[in-house]
Amino acid sequence: MKDRPDYLAIHSWALYDFANTIFSMNVVSLYFALWVTVDKGGEDILYSFALSGSMLAVAVSVPVFGALSDQTRRRVGPLTVLTLVAVFCTGAIGFADNVFAGLVLFAFANYGYQSSLVFYNAMLPHISRGASLGIVSGYGVALGYLGSIAGLLMVKPFVNQAGRPAAFLPTAAMFLVFSIPCFVFVKDPSPDYSRKIQVGQAFRTLKQTVLDAGKYRNLFHFILIHFLVLDVVNTVIAFMSVYANKVIGFNDSEISTFLIVCTAAAMVGSYLIGWLVKKKGTLWSYWLVLWLWAAALACAAASPGETMFWAVGPLAGMGMGGVWVVSRPILVELAPPEKIGEFFGAYGLAGKMASIIGPLLLGTIVLVLEKEPTLKYRAAVFALLVLAMVAIFLFHALDRRLTLERCAQRAAGSSGLDSDGE
């Protein structure tokens, strides 16, 4: 008998996406970076260190948490604990007396948020039993975009009344409230409490994946490109509000509107590029994503004022919405079916490492050029543009090699048919 969908569990699971994007938008993308660099007068590199340090801890933890999730099938408990860490530390930032206390709290909050996603994503196959996995996943993504916008709008009155520190406690409260249905109504699939967690095996598998790079040249070539692109994406997410404030001169209200435009464009971009993947293919669609990012960064670096900068929002938003939509199908196309999970692990690790290196690159450039009030930020964005152009160059080589391989395969097939016919 076919499983019937558990719609309460599905809605509760998807609502967690709504909850955690409130944190991502309000804390990572907007208010914390400005709290450090404007309210507390801290250097940008301090935010870079806190963000990159927390992501390094996440990268080390992912194999451990992945083993815990897969081998015991316990997901709700760890998700709850990590979320509570993020919620508590986020709320506490608003009461921090100095920038260093805030940075430590942010690092723990971001660690809890990022690490919880290991268990949240692992819930999807069980949650979607009896329903379309793609539809359930897309439902969560859609609620995530709505959460970004709703979080900005709901916190804005607090900030208008009491300043940026007032953003953190309401954000923490909303993160908690909208997460509770997932804690309560999503159940683990018969958790096995007796199995010993084999963490070492997870690291050995990762090591073997890296050692096998030579056997899967095209696949690792693409993972390198994906790493460079996510260097750009993750750094823009973290520092866009600082750039808009210090270079363009946006106030908090204008930055909120700008981020809402970005999010709306990401929603459109996810749908449009998903459609283009079906109609035009993965490689053509990935080309579009790469050039969207190149155009967005060029506009940001060259913007003399507000008018041109407003074009950055739709371009970056569509590129942001499309990058994950098209990258996963490319990986599925290039990876052997029996190694899909293994290479998705390498793909995920590349994303985590990009969250470490990108912010450090931007923070270092800004620190080196600290005497230049706006040039330092334009130079940092130009460096991200260079990364995007390197990704484009590498993707051109990959696209050409894949095209030649496919032509050779078709020629070999045609030759085989002719030989049989004779």
C-alpha cells in the first residue's frame, strides 16, 4: 500500500525554512554586519573572521553530523538543539556590550544555524513519502524566500524605534516560534539508538573522494567552478548591506527595500532558470547564471550612485536564485549513479569552504586599503568580479571538453551501427 502524505509534517518541515531564512536575512545579510562596522566602529575583517571561523567549524562538523544523521536516523533532536543555540545567541547579540562579545555570539549563532541544515535536509526523503520530493523541496524553498521578506518587514518597526541592536531579539523570537512546528510534528523514521556512530568512516570516504579526483576530471572541474561561484555568492550575501551603506549611501530602510527586490528576483530566477534547464539544458542555463553574476558585480563596482546600483538587485537576485537550481542537475549528470551521495558531499563541502575564503578575501582587501573610504569596497567587489571571470573561463573549457566528448560518443555509436550493418 502506497504511503499517504503526512501534510502536517510537510507543512511543519517547510515552515522551518521560513524560520531560518529570517535569521539569514536579518542577521547575516543585514543588521549584524552594520552593527559591527557602523554602530561599533569595528573593522570589516572582524566580521569576516567571525563568519569564516564559524563556517570552518561547520565544515569540520558536517561529516560528524552526517554520520549521526545517517547511522542513527536521529534528526529532530539535533536540529532542535542546534536551533536553540542559534536562537539564544542571536537574541543575546542585542545585549552585547562590545563588538567582540557580539562577534563570539554571532559565530555560535551562525554555527548553530548552518549545522542544523545537515539534519533539516536529511529529513526531506522521509517527509516527502507519498508526495513528490521535488514539490516538497520547492515548497520549502518558496517559504524560505517568503521568510526573508517577512523577517525584514516584521523587524523593521523595532529597528526604526530603537536602532539596529533592537533587531536581534525579535529575529531570535521569530526563528524560534516558526521552528516549533518542525520540532513537534516532524518525527524521526524509527531512530536506531543502539548503532555506534562511525565518524571515522565519513572522513575516510571524503578522503577517498578527493583522491579519486583524477578519475572524474569533469566532475571535479565543475566542483572547482562551483566553489568560485559560491565564493562570490556567499560574500555578496554577507557584505551587500555594508557596501550599500558605505559606498552607495543607502540608509537601513533603503537597504531593506533593496534586499526585498533581490529576494523577489531570486524567486523569479529560481522558476525561470529551472524552466530554462528543462528547455535549453544545464550548460546553457549555467552560462546565463555566470553572466548574470558578472553583470551584477560590474554594475556594483562601477555604480556612481543609487540609480545604477538599483540594477544590481535584480541581476544578483536572479543569479542567486539560479545558481543552486542549475548546479545540482549538472552534478547529477556528471557523477556516476553509484557515487551521487559521495559527490554531493564534496559539492556541499565546496560550498562551506567558499563561505570561509570569500569573506576573508573581501575583509583583507578592505583592511589593506583602509585609508580609502569607498575605493576599498569597490576594489573588493572588483576582486569578486575577477573570481567570476575565472569561473567563466574555466566553465568555457569544461563546456568545450564535454561537447567534444559527446561528439566522440555519438561518432562511436554511429560507427558501431555501421559496423553491425555490414
